[in-house]
Amino acid sequence: MTEFWLISAPGEKTCQQTWDKMNTATTQTNLSTNHKFNIPELKVGTLDVLVGLSDELAKLDSFVESVVRKVAQYMADVLEDSRDKVQENLLASGVDLVTYVTRFQWDMAKYPIKQSLKNISEIMSKQVSQIDNDLKARASAYNSLKGNLQSLERKNVGSLLTRSLADIVKRDDFVLDSEYLTTLLVVVPKTSYPDWQKTYETLSEMVVPRSTKVLFEDQDSGLFSVTLFRKAIDDFKLKARENKFMVRDFQYNEEEMKADKEEMTRLSTDKKKQFGPLVRWLKVNFSEAFIAWIHIKALRVFTESVLRYGLPVNFQAMLLQPNKKNVKKLRDVLQDLYKHLDSSANVIDASMDIPGLNLSQQEYYPYVYYKLDCNLLDFK
């Protein structure tokens, strides 16, 4: 399971005792794998500030999680054919996400603990907002390039009735620079080949006898050329349609065809050029956003623990990785361990809105609890 429960409980005689008690109760029957979650001594500030901050952190947590998921999902979109590689690119500080979370250490350089909690949360908010804005700009540029390339590529595949003919026909297939004669291209269903050969010369007047040849075939049809006098074009097209032969509207223009090919090469080259730097940017900024997210979880645990358990600061934060089969049993064991902390916790209605407790966001338990899921991708 990539789901973790980040909880905290007040220190007993020592915080180590709190840890030992919880660890023994949950690991004896293999309910979860547990890790201490180290949160440094942060500046507490006033109760009013903490209550306000608790609500702000809840919103920030949701926002940063959404950015983390967006960056991860866009990485999967960009690495089109190698989605198995996505997971190995989604790292935090060079290690996989589970390792980072279970060995979490506060980054003093990025988020100096001498600053107030509010300042630290603002640093995180600015940093991740910048990543979000950059992602929008980069994704928009890359998607536009990719979209243009795909629409050009689509022109070169599909039915002979609709696809581009530029890469199929050659100059020699056409009568060019003639005042009177011209060459038409006709799509003929394979089942109608005998009919075509029998009738094409008589579909209209002025068709050059024995001038048809097959230039290309796909599964269903063939592309035939036919030469006739210019003045017979309209009549020929009409009669051809009546016989279920489709005349393609095509002018042989070397300049245009060359320009299309060059455009495709340019877009393809641009896409390759942008791909490497974009993936590097996504890797670096995924790591930054994920690290910020886990620090926000730490801030939330700290703020909520002080609001619940009071001062002086004395609590143990713990990270539990529940065993999938025993989730309900683990809840019951934690309930028994900590029900003395808040007798009302069993009956609190999560739709009530009490400042500082964020009940509307999630379930409420007698211990501080936040869920953390390291599975960030929705593969289609």
C-alpha cells in the first residue's frame, strides 16, 4: 500500500514512551509498519494565529497536492510510450517517495525554523504557485507543438479518400504544363477495379485511352491516375461519382508539398529538442513540490497537535503504513489507545465546521490524523 497515516499523540513521561506504546500495539499483530516522523521545534506563536493557520494550511495542503498530482500526471503524458519509466522519474531528493516519507527530515535550508509558522507556509505557497504557473506555460507550449505535429501526421494516414497524397505521388505521374490536358486522381474500391478498367475511357468524352495506372493501394481501395482534356473535367467527375469512383481534389504543387514536409520535420525536431529539458524540469519540480507537500503535512501535524494537546509542545508524530487487510482493526486499536484524549471524538459529526479542526475536510479521531497517499497517478 502506498497509503500512510500521519498521526500524533501527546508525550507520556517521554515521547519515546508514546512511540513504544503505539508501536507495540500495532506491530504485534502486523497491523502496520511504523516510522517516527521527525518534526523540529517550530515557533508556536499565539493561539489566534494557530487557529487561523490551521484553516489556511488545510487549503494549502489541498492546493499543493493538486500541483504534485498535476506534475506527475503531465510527466506520464509527456513520456507517452514509456509510462513504466514515469515511476522511476517521480523522485523526491533523489529517492523514491516512500523512502523520502518514511525517512523524512525537515529541510532547514529551504524552510528555516527560526521563521514564524505563517512565514514558512507562505514560502511554501509562493514556491508551489510558481511551479503551478510554470507548468501551465510549459505544458501549453509543448501541447501546442505536439498537437500541430499530430494533425500533420494524421493527414498522412487513414483512407485514400481523405489522407494527404503528397508522399504517394511523383511528378512523373502527372501531365503538367499542358494547355489542354490534365491528370486526375481517382479512388476506386478494390471490388470495383474491373468496372473501372472497363468504363473509365467512356465516363466522359475526351479521356485519353489507356492512360490509367494504379499509383497506390491500401486495404480497401486503389488510387488511379487518368489523363483527359481539361474541358471534360466536370463531366468526368459527375459520371465518376455516379459509378462510386471518387475524384480527389488534388493539384500537384512541388513547393507546397516541400513546405509541408519541412514543417513536419521542423515540428518533429522542435518536439525532440523540447522533450529532454521538459522532462528534466518536471523531475526537478515534481521533487520540489512533493517535498513542500510533506513539509506542509508536518506543519499541519505540529499546528494541530499544539491546538489539541496544549503547551508546552510535547507530542510524538508517527507515520503508519497500514497493512491493507487490517485497516479496520488498526483503527480500532488506535481508538482504544487514544480514546481517553477526547471523549467526544466518537460522536463528532464531520460536517460541523469548528475553526482549527477542519472537520469538514476529513474524519475526526481523538488523535491528530492526516492521510498521505504516495500513489499520484491515474493511469487510463
